[in-house]
Amino acid sequence: MATTNSLRALLLLSLFLLNTFQSESAVASIDLGSEWLKVAVVNLKPGQPPISIAINEMSKRKTPSLISFHADSRLIGEESSNLLARYPNKVFSHLPSLLAKPYSFTRDFLSKLYLSHEIAPEDKREVAVFKAEAGEFGNFTAEEMVGMILKYAVGLAETHAKTSLKDVVITVPPFTGVAERRGLLTAADLAGLNVLALVNEHSGAALQYGIDKDFSNGSRHVVFYDMGASSTYAALVYFSAYRAKEFGKTVSVNQFQVKDVKWDAEIGGQNMELKLVEYFADEFNKQLGNGVDIRNSPKAMAKLKKQVKRTKEILSANMMAPISVESLYDDRDFRYLGKSSCSLKEVIKHSGLNTDDLYAVELIGGATRVPKLQAKLQEFLGRKELDKHLDADEATVLGASLHAANLSDGIKLNRKLGMIDGSTYGFVFELDGVGLLKDENTRQLIVPRMKKLPSKMFRSVVHNKDFEVSLSYESQDLIPPGASSLVFAQYDISGLTDTSEKYSSRNLSSPIKANLHFSLSRSGIFSLDRAEAVIEITEWVEVPRKNLTVDNSTSASGSANNTDADARDAPEENNDKLETSNGSGNLPDSSANESNTVELGTEKKLKKRTFRVALKVIEKTTGPGMPISKESFAEAKRKLEALDKKDAERRRTAELKNNLEGYIYSTKDKLGSEEFEKVSSEQQRQSFMEKLNEVEDWLYTDGEDASATEFQERLDMLKAIGDPIFFRYEELTARPAASEHARKYLTELQQVIREAEKLKNWLSDKEAEQKKTSGFSKPAFTSTEVYGKVLDLQDKVASVNRIPKPKPKVEKSDKVETESVGNKDDSTSGETSSKDQTTSNSDNVADEKANAESQGHDELPLEIFNEISGNTNLNRLLISGDCVSNAVSGVLDALMQRVLSLFYDARKKKCMKLIC
Ligand SMILES: *[C@@H]1O[C@H](CO)[C@@H](O)[C@H](O)[C@H]1NC(C)=O
Ligand SMILES: *[C@@H]1O[C@H](CO)[C@@H](O)[C@H](O)[C@H]1NC(C)=O
Ligand SMILES: *[C@@H]1O[C@H](CO)[C@@H](O)[C@H](O)[C@H]1NC(C)=O
Ligand SMILES: *[C@@H]1O[C@H](CO)[C@@H](O)[C@H](O)[C@H]1NC(C)=O
Ligand SMILES: *[C@@H]1O[C@H](CO)[C@@H](O)[C@H](O)[C@H]1NC(C)=O
Ligand SMILES: *[C@@H]1O[C@H](CO)[C@@H](O)[C@H](O)[C@H]1NC(C)=O
Ligand SMILES: *[C@@H]1O[C@H](CO)[C@@H](O)[C@H](O)[C@H]1NC(C)=O
């Protein structure tokens, strides 16, 4: 069963972690999906699980990736989802998919999902700006919003790890382009995070798959097939082991290499939802007639979407149900599911492998639970069983956290698993400039697809004037969704014209060239890092005659900016074959080799000298991929910090208000009890009660929107009256306990004193006896006896001193759990059971039963689900035509209400098995 598998994996992982520096290092990984975000933490604090999922304030293992601005508040995650139906245009979703995308893409994307946000094109970058009700802050870019979500996510990690934390790995879908990856890094930067790396989702899953396995007895190909909310991909990964020497011993090291990945960035579980929405919308319009189109009402559409989504989730909890949802469509509607196996077909076809060569096809991503999809995949693969060893929801984020641990300084992975991921896109560089001949040297494929991450590479161009470099995707057929151009980065290279002029009078031994140094980062970002001019000169120079023994230098000393060894660049190339474009390789300087004369004085020598002059590289990318200027960044950062401050203030106010409320309730409760009559007079109680009532009234009238200070002041005032009474109340039981403790101690002490008396008497007796005994006979007593007796006594003394102080009676804390602020009528309050669920609930997927428990929107327990489905025969309801339109107008609504009320009632009674 998957649950035990993954549990075992977690347990094993605990053993794989070693902390070399006893620091409190913690790192996190964030799986930032288009619908959900998940956070995992690697934490080496004693007493905490080393790798675990950070739960949110509702004790959920995944959080909706939503952010909204409403009534002067910013709400992120669960708090936002409550607003969704009523204020659809205030709740922003899918933001990670909108990073660095052209305005038109964002506009079309939103309208396809019936999202009615107000957006406007931004002048400089041609991206969309989202208008939000956030007071003076008003407009946000996708980077800013994603930054806020990331900050929230890392906050979950910090709360979970109980330590501050900055180092993260963030997952990205494989089709994320360079501009999009850079946009995500900007967002993380705004959130103040240190991104150790972005990691492709499939690599995260592969890591999680491989970490507890040994491939020394056999390598294997595994396909990871992920259908999430809005995209699908298939990745072919090769797991193997190689032998390596370690401390003189030959060991076997496991590793995996991503061989290929293919995707469809537009097909996912969401399509199914959208189909349902369209279906219901049509039905609704039909019922209403008069040419009314529900699609024109954002609110109605939002409601419909929410209900379809929830219904789908609840229904998916029942094995039968998805089939009934599916049967709403004829087969034509399932074309997208058929299409969704395209990526799988492609990846297998491209690899030249046979489906039989695959060791496993692992399903991840929520949508892979759809039975119809599984059937399609089975059919294609000709297998009876698909592999579901991984937790469909959490494999990626858990694997990514291992990657984070591996990259961090403070944590060492005891278990090694090499990871070789490759660039999901191929990259080309192109040169442009005066006098540059357009040939195969000025436009080259420099990063083929699946080239290892990270890598460095460089190219030389024979040229002596300033020029431009642009980086683009290899082919129009394979670009990130929405990209309007192949080009994603442009640079101006300057300084070459000047440098060439400066050296033009010298005796050049080869034409001037420019070396371009590129890097493909661990995060999959391809960029031009630096450029330099290379000038080779052969000249007669006057040199002092040197003794052979002294001559260590290999090159003439030029200007400070010259470096003397071409060989320096060689290691950068990382196993890549050097392919300098003009054929002139990197020959090390050989000028010094002739200086082996012994006489002193000076001589003329023909010297070959190489000058390297750094060229100025200025990025001038335009469009959505354009980097944010320093000023805009600082501005955005200020904006986010101000919002954080406001949020913190809001939370503090809510907390203080809750504290005050809680104090009033619990105190009023206690004042009525008999015990309190013993410690307070009738009049004291009465006047206290009056004060409490007075503040309570204030709370619900003028105090409704009071400030933190006002709440605090009132609480302090009440406590000033209450504390002496509570003190007396506590003393009522504490005092007798203390006296009893003292008596017990004294009794035992007296016992010991009696023992001491006994010893004293024994000693006097024995000494007297010894005096009478001759020194030649057996002694009356021995030193050992004395020490033994003293030791006995010491033990008794010690045991008296060890009598424990009675434990104080455990009082229920006055502090009430902070309610989630946001919506009163949606009643999000509830005790957060923050007990760690990592081990007990580490896996909530894969087999059907686990599905049932985790898929229901709010982790509905089965009993409740059964009750509902029994009451309102859902399957029939959905299939029958009449009911379908009813569904829109009310049945589903009522159903949802019922589900929610059951859920929340149950919560209040704290009787929910899954939560309590
Ligand atoms: C938001 O942008 C619009 C133009 O797109 C502008 O008119 C408005 O003043 C901006 N609001 C804020 C608060 O910056
Ligand atoms: C690998 O195979 C050898 C012999 O076939 C066996 O002794 C060893 O236990 C196997 N190792 C693993 C990890 O399965
Ligand atoms: C961990 O780090 C080592 C050394 O840098 C590297 O070889 C390996 O591929 C890394 N593995 C993972 C899973 O990040
Ligand atoms: C220029 O270099 C060539 C060798 O490349 C050399 O033969 C010649 O003497 C040099 N001329 C001067 C003026 O240094
Ligand atoms: C060079 O070497 C000779 C002997 O081999 C020695 O006498 C002389 O001092 C050396 N000169 C220098 C400058 O080191
Ligand atoms: C020359 O090299 C030798 C060893 O190779 C070293 O001991 C000596 O310090 C070097 N001298 C200079 C001037 O660099
Ligand atoms: C060396 O480079 C720096 C800037 O990188 C420049 O200011 C300086 O003038 C250069 N020196 C020479 C001798 O070219």
C-alpha cells in the first residue's frame, strides 16, 4: 500500500540526514502549483521529524494558491478561498502561470477561466498589472503577488520548524521558460527568500522515488506522468548506480538522469472542471431562456465553478462517483484525456524504448486519480496496473526538500543520490552588429535540449567592433506557453571597438576576437555572464637575461587587466567539447619556454603575448522578460513590506480582540462557580461582572473595529481586577498542596534525623568498644563499615531532597486560539489541531480508500460523506437532465451547505475523526 511505502520512505529519510554543523539549519521546499501550494521542511532540530510537510493554519497539508484583497485586508490561502464565490474578481489565482507573460496572454487566460479581474497593460514590460482593492497600493504585478504567496508559504515553514528560515527550493513545471523562471526568482527576491535552486517538478518526484532505492543490482527506466490542474507532462528518468572510490573504498553510488520530458501545458484536470462548468452554464441558459447568458455574470460563474469543483472533489471521494461525473459527457468530451497521453507517447517514442522496457510508470498529480484517465493510460501502455508508489500530491515537494537539503551548507545527506536534470528547452545565441557576417558562427545552437544543469560554456567570435547578442529558444515548435517571441534575452556588448583601436598599431598574431561566457544555471536559466576581448600580439621585447632557475614567470606582464593563461577557461567547459567558432583553440602561452640563457644583461626576444580585456555587457531585454529595474524593485519591496506590516498589525489586533473576548467568557464562566465564592465577596463578584459586561458590550458596539491598544488596555484593566481573585483562587488549592508537601518532607526528614541519631550512637558505642579492644585483636569496627553507613545515610538524605514539588494543577489557558480573520459568515474558526501529522498522515493518496479521505474538499470523514450521498442520491441527481439544471439553481448549493454545516458542526464538537 502506498501509505506504508511512503511512511517507510520518510522513516528511512530520517536516517539519511546528518547535521555536520550543529546549527539549527532548516530549509524548505515550495511546490507552487497553479491551484495548490505545498511546503516541506527539512529541519534538524532534535525532537522534530527531519522531513515533513508544513501544515497550514487549518491543519491542511496543501493550501490554495490564492490571494485576495478585501475590506482593506490582504488574505492569502485558505482565507481567500472563502471569498471566492462572493467576490470572484477580488480573488487572484493561477498567478505562477502568469509570471512574465505578455498582457494578451494573461487577458485570454483569465477570460478562458471566467476570471473577471481588472487588468491593465504595463507600459514598460508589456505584462498585465492586476488592480486590487488595496488602498494606496492598488496595482500589483504577478511578481509582487507571487512574492506575497511565497512569503506566506515560507511563513508556514517557519511556524512548522519553529525557526526562521530563508533557504528554499521552489518547484517549476518543466515547460517554465527562462523569463518565467527569472520572474519567479524576482518574486522570491521580493519575499526576501534565498532560492537555492528552482527544480523541475519531475526531478523532485524522481528524487523522492529514488532516495530509498538501490540500483546497484539493476538500472531502470521510469516514466513520471503528472497531470495537475492545468498541465500534463511525462518525464523519462533513468535510475542507475556507478562505482566510485571513496576514502580508498569502492562504493556504489545511485543516481538518476532525466532523459527526456514532454508536456502539454494546456491540458489538466481543470479542463474537466471547465467542461462541467460549460455544461451547467448551457443547461442553465436553456432553462432560463430569453437569451440570458450566465457566463456574463462573473459572480454566477464563480459560484458555479466553485460548486462544480467541490462537487467533483466530493464525488471523487466515492469510487462510483467519478464515473457518474464522467458519464455526463459523451466520448467526444474526453478527447482531451486521449490527448493527454500524447506527452507520454512522445516521450517513449523519442527515447526509442519499448513500453515493455519501462520498469514503472508512476502517476503523480491530482488529476491522475481520474479513472477514465487511468484507463486511457493503461490501454496505451498495455498494462493492467499503473504504478502509484508515490504520493501523488506530495512526492514533488518532498523530493524538492531533499534537493534543498543537499544544496544547503548546514545539512548533509547521508544517503547519496546523484541528480542529473537537463534543460527542458534548447537554446540558441545569435550575434548582430556592424560588419558581422551572418553565418553559422553568428547563430548557433549552444544548449541542446536536456543538456545537463548546471553547465558553463563559451564561444569565441572573430570580430573587432561592438555587437549585440540575443538568446532564443531553439525552435518555434517548442516555446513556453504564451511566449510572443523566440528571443528571451538581449545584450549589448561594448568596449570591443575601443579596444581594437587601441591595439590596432600592434603586431597582431591573430585577428582580435571576443570570448562570450554563457551559463546554464542549476535553475534552468540560460544567460550571458560576461565577455572579453582577446588580443594576441607577437613583439620583440627587451628582456633581462635570466638565470634558468629564477625564471618562473610564463608570460609578460601587461596591464593589470590582462590575464595570462588561456587555460583558465578550460575547466568551465565541463566535459563539453570545445568548439570555438573560428577554429583557433585555446593554446596556452608558450613564449617563456625559450628563456634558458645563463648570461646576465638584456636581450631582444620575440614574445607572444595575450591580452584579455573585459567587455561591457549590458542586458537590454525588452518585453515581459525584461528584468525589473532597481527602482521598481525597491518600490515593490517597500510595497510588500508595508502590506506585511499591515497584516501583522491586523493579526495582532485580531489576536488581542480574541484574547479579550476569551478572557471575558472564561472569567464569566468561572465567577459563577462555587469555588469563587470562597475567594471573593458577593459585592466583588458583582462589580467585576458589571465591568465584564460593560467591556463585552463595548466589544460588540464601539469596539468592533477598535485598535490593538484599545483591546489591550481593556484586557489589562479587567485583569487588574481579576488577577487578585484568580490568585486567591489558585492559592485555594495551591496552599494546601504546599503544606502537605512540607509535612511530607518534614516527616521524612525526621525519619532521616532518627537514622542520623542511630548512626551517631552506633559510632560512639563502637569507638568506646574499640578503646577497650587490644590493638592486636580483631577491631570492633572497620572504616569500610563506617563509610558504608555514611553512604546509606547520604542516600536517605538525598532521597528526602528528591521529594518532588507537587505538579501545579493544569489550568485551561485563557488564551483562545486566534481565529482566522476574514469572513464571519463562512465561519473559518476552529481549533487548529497543530499536532504533528507527519508520520501519522504522511500519505493521503493513491489507493482508493485514502483517496476518499483526502480528496473530499475539507478532508471529510467517510461517515459524513456516506450520510450525504445516502440522503441525496448524487449519482442519479447528476445524470438526470432535470436535476442538472436544478443543480445550478439550488440542489448542489443545498448540498454544499449541508456538507459544510456538517463539517463545521462536527468541528465544533471536535468529534471529527480525521481532525481530532
Ligand atoms: C493603477 O493603475 C491605473 C492605470 O492602469 C492607474 O490609473 C491607477 O492610478 C493605479 N492605481 C494605483 C493605486 O497605483
Ligand atoms: C545484489 O545482488 C547480490 C548477488 O546477486 C546480492 O548478494 C545483494 O544482496 C544484492 N543487493 C541488493 C541491494 O539487492
Ligand atoms: C547532491 O549534491 C551532490 C554534490 O554536489 C551532487 O553530485 C548530487 O547530484 C546532488 N544530488 C541531489 C539530489 O541534489
Ligand atoms: C610580427 O610578428 C611576426 C610573427 O608573427 C614576426 O615575425 C615579426 O617580426 C613581428 N614584427 C614586429 C615588427 O614585431
Ligand atoms: C645566475 O646564476 C649564476 C650561477 O649559475 C650566479 O652566479 C648569478 O648570481 C645568478 N644571477 C642572478 C641574478 O640570480
Ligand atoms: C620559482 O619556483 C620555485 C619552485 O618552482 C619557487 O620555490 C620560487 O619561489 C619561485 N620563484 C619566484 C620568483 O616565483
Ligand atoms: C583595467 O580595468 C579597469 C576596469 O575594469 C579600468 O578602470 C582600468 O583602466 C583598466 N586598466 C588598464 C591598464 O587597462
